[in-house]
Amino acid sequence: MTHPSVIRPADHATYAANKMGKVTLFESPRLLVGLNAFEPGQEHALHAHAGQDKVYHVLEGDGLFLLDGQELRMTAGDLLVAPEGVPHGVRNNGHGRLLVLAVLAPAPAPAHA
């Protein structure tokens, strides 16, 4: 993707039958903007990030967001912040697809082979 440009996240969504679809829309050392696409029944297991904050913004659908021991119902237009170190996850417990914009700051360190 070339930047700067207008991004229409739904145009880049990747859904897969066997696991949550993930696409990176933008990445720099300071920021990662990703897209998580869930079919009904799929989830992103509870996890936490050391040294990173994460923002979830629901673009389409609705689901259950797990945050620090709570289960929070979210729908299109809702936003949730998972501060550094706080366990969080997402579950599509609905009947339709769920599309979520995920923003992490700072960006994860590159994986070394």
C-alpha cells in the first residue's frame, strides 16, 4: 500500500474459514495499523502486549471483547483501548462477520529469523 493514501479497510479484509484473517494496513517503528477479520465463531485468544497499547475499532458486525476479566459487547462504531500489559481478546459470537481495526503503538519489533 502506498502512503499517503485513503484507505478503505473493508477493501483489504481477508476472511479465512480456519482462523482469524489478519492484514497490516500500515506499519512504522511507531505504529502498526492492522485489520482483523472474524468469521462467526472465530476468536483471537486472550493475550497482552508488553510495552504497547492497543486500540480496537469495530468497523462491521458485532462481537464480544475480552478485557481484563470483563466481557464487553461491541458493535460497529465502538472503540476499546487495551492498555499495555492488560489481557485482551476478541470473540465473534454472532451470526455474521466481524471486522475490527487494530492499532498498536509502538509497533511490534520485527521478528528475527
